[in-house]
Amino acid sequence: AAAAAAAAAAAASTKERAAAGTRRSITRPVTPIIARSVSRINEVKTPPITKNAVRRRSRDEVFWKKRREDVEERCFWLLTSMLQTYGVGKLMCPKTSTLQDCLERFQRTARQMLPGLMSHLERHQVLPLMYAMEWFTTLFVYSLPSKTVWEVWDLLMLQGFNLLHLVGVAILIRLQDTLLKGHPEKLLEILRKHMWGIQGREIRELCMKLARDAAEGSEDLYSHTCRSSSINEPLAARRRGNTSEKDNENSSEKDNHAANIL
């Protein structure tokens, strides 16, 4: 009886030790490295905020607030000038045919310069209205990288918005090989994807080449132009038209100097 009682007591103590070890293993961290990391994190104290830190933070906040307001103001006046002075607002106006004329010139020029590509796109039901409408109504903001959009806008402001349809043609020329080799069912997706790799320098060079070809005798590229003179008149010509007769010599010198800089 005494031996049986001793055996039972030993078994009970073994179970208690096993249960205690299980509890310790559950509450104990997974590895000693994690335990040391947690203890170090708990020991780190937040440095006290000094008066100099508060002043520096307030100066930074005021600086960035003024910077943000300045950028917003410049963007507002740029958009206002484009809509009113350059006549870009007529592209969004349903009462005018400016957008329709621009689309027609784009389609006619693209068929003349890229007959194989346009036939390939139209054969697979990819019409100019499906991609060119977004280009012209947003001025390529949602279709090209930001840096490229800035360069395109500079080109349109300096040379005139009659180059708007030529920018679209330049994009197709740049992506002609990619579109011809792409999957027929994913042509629109391929066009939108690869446009994000186009640089402004490439579009500028292609547009100027198309403009030179048009000036040499291809009258069809500029036929049926927009009836609004403001959307076709470049910045340099508008500035020259607003100067008085007494300041013609000074204005011509400034324009020549600006042209040399450009």
C-alpha cells in the first residue's frame, strides 16, 4: 500500500511539472532574439520635445503651406489661360465642332501617314474615337507621363494648338511596330500601356517633322482647321500682334532672343 501511494504521488508530481512546463512554453517568447528585441524596444524612450524642435516644425509647416498655395495658384492661372486665351475650352464645349474637327484631322492624317497601322486597328474594331477622344479632351494628362505632358503642353503653347492632332499621330508613329506585333484582341490595352514609356523629346521631334512635311506641300494635313483663331495661333504670334507699332523693333529682338534660347 505504501509503495502504491508513493507511485501515485510521483505520477501526480510528474503531471504537475509537465503542465507547468507547458504553461511556461506558451507564455515564453518564441526565440531569445525576439525577446531581446522586445525588451530593447520597450527600453527606448521618446526624446523630449524642445522649443527649438517646435519652432523648426512650425517653420517647416508654414514654408510647405506657402509652397503648396503658390503651386495651386500657378496651376489655376495656367488652366484659366489655356481655357480662355488659347481656346482649349472649346474642345470641351458641346456647342462647337472643335473636337470633331480635331478628330477628323487626326484620322485623316493618320490614314495618310500610317495606312497599314490604321487598317490593322480598324480591322480589329479599334477605332480612333476609342482612344483619341480621351487624348484631346484631357490634353494627354491621363495617357502620358507627367514630364512628357509638360513638354507636350510647352510645344502646343509655343507652336500653336493646331499641332494637337499631330501629337496623336506622333504617338501612333512611335508605337507602330509594337501595335502591329501585338495580340489583335489586346491592341487597345497595348496602346495605353506602352504610351507611358514615350518621352517628350520623341513626340516633339515627330511633330516638328510632320509640320515640316505639311509646310512643304501636304496641304491635307491642315485642311478644315478649327474656326477659332485662338486655338491655332501660337504664343509668339499672339505676343507680336498685341505690341504697338512703336515697339515692333523691340518685340522682334525679344522674339529672336527667345527663339535662340529655345
